[in-house]
Amino acid sequence: MPQPCQALHGLLKAIVREYRRILGSSLAGIYLHGSAAFGCFRWQTSDIDLLVAVKAPPSALQKEALVRALLAQNGAAPPAGFEMSVVLARCCRQFVWPVPYELHFSNMHRASFEKDLPAACARMHGADKDLAAHFAVTRAAGITLWGENARTMFCAVPPAHTKPPFCTMWAQLCRTPGKSLCMWC
């Protein structure tokens, strides 16, 4: 079995390859955020946090293919799996609150996607206040896996829309000895 950091790199490469194939010229960028971007990813407890910026809303078939790509990698993923949101690039560059999203996937909803993929994909769009914190974290520490640099893709999030306890928690977690698995270079 590969080391956790090698496994993470392999998973991300596979997802980027599939997402580029699925979205084509509509794809603006793929960004890793959360514990892996902060360098404190733990295979047994962390999920893989992704933001996918697109130039235009994905079709129903593209949404299904994006989720299928994650489900296909689930067996090789950490136990907490993936958390992925597809957002319009224009909303990344010019902040909108609450942040609209085109698709959201996480382990919490995995069973509904596995049960009825088209219906789950149709339901999983809307707006999410928590995405503001994800945007702020991605701009500050996110890793660009493909596309435009995270620091230019994501505009500054007004402080009133971020959650300081969230950012403080990440900073404390990453300063705790023994929490770091690997630094993403």
C-alpha cells in the first residue's frame, strides 16, 4: 500500500485528469483547501477538500460524471472521503454572499448519490454561507491543482462573511505537533 502522502497525490492527479476531461474548456480551476492545503492532513481523520471553478454551469450529465469520478476513487480515498463544491468562476472573482454553488458532494450525502445519482445531482445546488470561509482559506493557503492561481481566482472575502473561529481552529490544528502528514509543494 502506498504511503498516505503518495496516495493523496495519486488521488488528486486522477481527479484532476477526469475533471479536465469532463469539463473541458469550461473548467477554470481546481483547488485543494482545508487540512491538506494547510499541511496538517491526516489520512485517518481528514477529508479531501476541493473547490472546482467553472466558466459556465455544468450540464446534468457533467454533474453526474463529476460525482461518478469521486465515487470511483472512494475506495482509495481516506475514510472521510471527499468534500467538493463546483462554483462559478465569476462568483470566485467577485464575491457574492451567500456563495452560490452548482454542485456539492460530501460523504454525508454519498448514499443519496449512490442511490439515485441524477436526482441527487439535481438537488445539490443552491447557496451556502460556509463557502465564504472556504474561499478565504483557498485564497490564503489553497493549492492550485489546475488552472488559474488560487490567489487571483478568489477575491478577498469581506471579514463580516468569514468565520474567525474556523480560521483560528485551522491555525491551531496546524501548530499542534504530530498533526502534519506532508507538506504539499
